[in-house]
Amino acid sequence: MPRLTLQSKAFLALSILLAVLLVIFVGFSRLGLQRGLGPYVAEIELGRLDWLAARLERIYVLHGGWQTLRTQPGLWRQMHRPGDMPPPGLAGNAFDPRDPRVTRRAGDGTEQPPPYRGGDPDRDPDRSRGFGRDPDGDRSPPPDMQQPPSGGQERTFRPPPPEPAGHALSQRLGLIDGGQNLVAGARAQPGAAHRVLRGPKGEAIGQLVLSPPAGVDTEADRAFLRQQLVFVAWTGAVGLALALWLSWWLARRWLAPIGALVDGARRVAGGRLDTRVPVEGDDELARLARTFNDMAEQLGGLEASRRQWIGDVAHELRTPLAAMRAEIEAVQDGVRPFDDRTALRLHRQVMRLIQLVGDLRASLDADGAGTPSALVPVHPLALLAEAVLSMQARFDKAGLALDTTALAPLAGGPHPPVVRGDAPQLHRVFLNLLENSLRYTDTGGRLCIAARTVRTPGDGAQLVVQWDDTAPGVAAHELARIFDRLYRAEASRTRAEGDTGGSGLGLAICRAIVQAHGGRIVAEASPLGGLRILLTLPLLENPAP
């Protein structure tokens, strides 16, 4: 079975999530329809009972309250049927008190409506009173019903089918007064529709409430639900299809940079260090692509440095070896006798090879210098004084002045600067800097060394050692490269003919050691006409005594 790609996994995860959300959406839609259909039907039904609300408001006004309906429940059951008419004398006037058939004297002298005499209130009102009942109470059938139907067969009338249990209006309709007390009818159930009844001044006198049907029991209800659910299902299916397409497109778009990174990594692993991947946007994948490009660029730089390093080392080794070969072949061919001068020249070339190999080894060691376990509190100016003392005789022999008077105030003070470092490595830095000035400064020149402490907000207290020598100087475009391995300026600061000179590694070793100590070393043009080197090391704030 093939393994799923990250794009396939993302698409599959989004698809499953969308499918689950669709199922939840359809389920909640069905539940919402089932629960919301009843209250909606109740609102519609109650909106059709304006005639009943008008009757009830007139009754309240004529009788000054709901006491009539409280004492005669049968009257409530009779009057809320739209087919019923009010008792004789009340038509269009809702219990007219002037009609003697409507009111009667109570024992306390007050007039009250007559008791309900309409028979069984749950029976069909047309059956209880007869069809076409006239105002005098005649229950005779209408004229067209007194004659037998043609054909000699009696006509039969069937009442409409009863409403399902829980759907009948009489079982769901109720009246409550202003204090939320039930006056007549059924109590309001959750989701019931309310119609406020108002008096002649607009004040609320009660509410007509209609509870929702007990359930979805009729075929019409079920058909309505099926229709709505089919619509919801189709809508969800179309939405799911669009969402799946969108998730596939997004997964492909989001993860496309990963494919480019994989291809780029393969090319870099194959040696194509000039490979770069496109960067779009500023999200995590874009930052990863930028990091990859930076890594590839650094690898390319390291490879270029490695090739240059190998070429430079080969060149440095070729020069003394070629000179030795020429001397030896000249002796072998009898062109030159093997005398003391020849031996001296051969010895000089051998020493040059030994120095080059030693500097190469020191350069490699300097790359790993300054590990935390090797760093201890040291006095750098004391190490500098030792290096100056060891080189003083060579400076005198070369006719160069070595001025260190500017070091005395700081080095001889009560609290000389202390840094955390490796003493032998720092001593080597000072020796290399002295050697560089000694080798490349013209005879009669001088070297001035000074030191000071500075404090910056970001770096804290630091020791700055400044070297200034006289001519010759270094071109401005070469100042940044003199710390590269095996690099020597092409102008006047090159070794003289016949001089073993340096290997071009001294300043590179200095930079590696200083950086390992958390410091910096830079080169500038000196006001004395030569080269200025600024060496900066972080100071210990509170060194142990």
C-alpha cells in the first residue's frame, strides 16, 4: 500500500472534518425543524383567532373582568369555536346586558350572565343547537332538509374527522389574566404563542395563549419535514462538494512549498549549492523557505571558501617546494655547488614550510578555541606586556620604535581590566599582531599601542586595545579581507623578495580566537599612515580578587 503524502493526509483530514460537520448540520437542522414547527404552527393558528380576541376583550369590558368565564367553563368551550354564534341577543354585541335572556339577578342584586345551557360543550356546536337555529330557539331543520332527497334515499352527513390527540384547538387554547393566572382553557406549554388582550385604554388585561401541537403526527407535518430535510440535505451535499474541492485546492496550494523544499534539498545534497526555492508570503512555510535559501547560500560560501582554502594552501606549499626543487636540481646538474649558501637557502625554505604547517594547525585549533570550560579570568594587558617584552629585541633590530606608554595608566592602575578567556590563546593573538606590524612596517617606522575601557548599553563594559603602525598602509577595499585565511594585500604590505614572510594565516587566527572570546577585531586606516587594528573584548564586571 503506497504511503500517503502530506497533501493527501491534509485533504483526507479536511474531508473527514467537513463530512462530520455536514452530518451534525443535517442532524441539528432536523431537530430544529421538529422543535420549531410546533411553535410556528401555534403562531399561525393564533394569528387567525382575531375574532376570538375581539370577543374576549368585549366580554372583559362589559363584565369588568374575567369572572364570567371563571364561573362558567362551558361557556369558554363554546365560544372559542368559530362556527358558534353567541346566544340570542348577543350577536355582534358580545353578551349585551340589556337582553333579559342574557343577564339574571344574583342573590346580592348584581346581574350575571345566565348559566350555560348549550348541552355537551365537547359536541359539535351545530349538533348541539341544530342547523339554522333561529333567534326564537326553533330547532327545526332548514327547509331544504325537510324534503326527502330525490330517489327516496335519506341524505347522511358525516362530521369532519377528529384532530389527532394533542392537536385539537380546545386542548391547547387558554386564557390567562394580567397576573398570569389561568382563567379558562389549557395551561400554556413551552413554546406557546401569546396574544395580548387590551382594554379600552390600551392596557393589558390578559393573554390568549395557544400551546404548540404535541408532535409531528399528521401526514402534512411529516411531508413538510421531509421536504425541508431533503432541501437541507441537497444544500449540504452541494456545500460538501464545494468544500471538498476547496480543501483539495488549499491543501495543494499550502503544501506546494514543501515539494519545492524537498526538490531543493535533493539538489543541494547532490552538490548544486546554487539552488534556491521560491518564497511567497510571510507564513511559516515562507520563513522555512527563506531559511533554506540562507542555508544554501552559507553552504555555497563555505564550499567556495573550502576550494579557495585548498587552492591557497596548494599555492603556499608550491612556492617553497618549487624553490627547494630548483636548488636541489641545480646541485644535481652541477650548475651550483652545494655550499653553505645553498644549505642556508634550503633551510630557509624548509623553515617556511614548517611555519606554514604550524600556522595551518594553529588556524584549525583557533576555530575550536574559547570553549566555556577553557575560559578563566585573565589580565589581558599583562599578557600584552609579556608579548611586547618578548618582541622588543626584534623591533630594535628592525629599526622600529615600539611605543606602549599609553598602556601604563590602565595596566598599572589599582584595578586592571579582567576578561574571561584562554591565556595562551590571547597571548598568541598579541604575538601575531606584533609580528604583523614587525614584518610589514617600513624601517624607521613605529608601532603605538593604547588601551581604554568603554561601556555601551547593549554590550556592557569592554576593553579596547588599539594598534597603529606607520606606512605602508592597506587599500580601503582590502581592509575587510585581511582577516581571511591565506590572504595578503597585493600592494606594498607584502613580504619582500627572499623573505620567508608570513603565511597569510596570522590575522585569520587572531579573528578566530577573538570571536571565540566574544570579542571583535576590525581593521582601519591609521592616521600614522599604516594600519590600525581595534581589538575589543568583554570585561568581567565583578572579577574575583
